[in-house]
Amino acid sequence: MASSNRKTRDAYTVAILCAMDIERNAVRYMLDEEHHRLPSQLGDSNSYTLGKLNGHDVVLACLPSQQGKGAAATIATNMSRSFPSIKWRLFVGIGGGVPSDKHDVRLGDVVISMPEGEYPGVVQYDLKRETTLGFELKGFLWPLPALLRNAAQDMRSDHIGRDNKIEDYMKAMLKKWPRMVSYKEPMEPNVLFQADFPHPPGVPVCTGICDRSRAVVRPARQFKGPAIHYGLIASGDSVIKNAATRDELARRFGSDVLCFEMEAAGLMTEYPSIVIRGISDYADSHKNSSWQHYAAATAAACAKELLTYVDPEIAAAKPAEPASTPKPEVLAGSIFKGQGILNTGSVSIGRDFSIAR
């Protein structure tokens, strides 16, 4: 599959990270060309796929068998050592959607992390403390790189007047790689059940089991194909499979959370990134794997389209942007400064951290 093209490590300026093989494979088979692999670096256990995507030289990596924030941080750190010219990072994969009256999120849709209010695009919902005034987040995540944020805004503006290219890219992938048939839109219906209607335990899928009279009635969409949503993505170490929990966590952020996932916070404590998630379930008890492959493909196609809004020459020439450091919390007699703070128990320590007293 690889072309005869062989480049040095310094040629690769865009990183795409995935949590699972089904996500990595969706991105891999969206590549316009695949390059020869490079020899492994000492101390780096990551496996990389190299290639070209809409003019960009990209390095693609997948988490090992374990998932979660810690694994994401480790793979990103190894990648940065092996490919020192990486400037732009996209975290691409699947997530659990948060449908609401405010946001018509459906299976197969895509969510792109974008700032909302005081939040930078991704929120780590399980790094928190409860106070007498209620829920309060601890630590912080890096904001989005300006170049990728502007690209997403331009794409969003264009899609007001015309369709996105997700279906076009998916059709092209399936034509080029017919064995990717499992990534087609599934036959299972796209049904959202009422939050107080649980799925029967021990039953793998809803088809023929769950009472369709308990489904939420949603109007038919005017335009065919997956929609792209822009806003907050909530990241944490727990798999959300409870509608009440889903809705309660979303309310803590003003009902602006569009989906849940498990790895992005680990990446964004260390590196500015943009997160792209295809919706594979509704983060409720009806969650199953039926839509996972399709959602992985819609996310990969969306990432490919996003890169058309980034000039490859500018992306390669521009130095990595420093993220603005949030104002640190100051305690009596102490000054704390740092970047990428991550709570590890009673002490929160991160990259480039210093303490003065």
C-alpha cells in the first residue's frame, strides 16, 4: 500500500492520534498516499503510519491496548520525540453524543472541539472539586491552536451555504478500498430513547427489544448526511452509559457539552490540539458498537476536510504557537506557575512547573 515516497522525520508537521484500531484504520484509508515506514526510535514503542492528507505530511498513531488519559499523554510525548517538527495535532475518533433541545446531535454526526464561554473546547469533567458553591473544575487544558481554530471557523462558515464533504470522502474511500465495507452507514435505525427508558440488561442491541414508542420524536433533517457540530467535548476516564449521568454532567457546563470521550484531556494537558469525534452512541444504556465504524469514518472524513482549510506551506513554516497560560491560583505566601497541570492525588504537577515561596 505504501508509495515509494520516503521522507525524513522532519517532514511531518501534522499529527493525528486515535484511541482504537477502528479509528486509526478509518484515518489510514482516508490518506491520499501512504509513505514507507521509518525505523523505530530507541525508547519509542509507538507504531506509526506516515502519509499525505490533502497536501499535508501527516504521522498517524494509535494508542496501545489500554485507553484513557494517561495512555494518550504517553503516546503524544513519544511521538513528539520521534517527530520533532510536529506543530499541529488532531485527536480523531468516536464519542458518545449528548442530544438536547439545544443541540440536535445524532449518530454519525461529528463534533469538533471549539471554545465555549470560559472553556477552551475540551473540559476534563472528572478533575473537579465540590464546594459549598457547587461544582468547580481544577487544573486546566491547553486552548486550541489559533491556526486550527480559524480553520474550523472558516469551514463552519462555508457549511452554512453548502454541504460538508464527509459523504464525498467516504464514497471515495469505499471506491478505492472496497474491503472497508464495514465503515458504511449501518442498517440499524438511528434511534434516541427517552432518558428514563433503560435498555434491558444482557441484551447487546436494541433492535426488536426496546419499545420504539419510548423513542424521542425528532423532525426529519432538511439535508442528508452527517452534520458537524462545534463546541465543548467532555473528557474523563469513565465510560458514560447512563442518560441521567450524561445529562447531569452536561448541565454542569451550561448544557453546552456535545459529546463525551476518554482520552483528549490526557493529550491537552501537554499539547495544544483540536479534537474531532464521530458520534457512535448516545452515552446511555442503549450504547452498543453498531455505529462505531461508521462514526470513526465520519470523524476521519471531517479531519480530512478540515485540513483543506490549512495551507500546507504555512502549516509547515509556522512555528508552534505558545498557548496562553491561564492565570494561576495564588495561595497565601506561595506562587504556583505551570503548564499542563494534571492532578495526581494530593499534588497537582505538570510540565514546566515551578514553585516559589
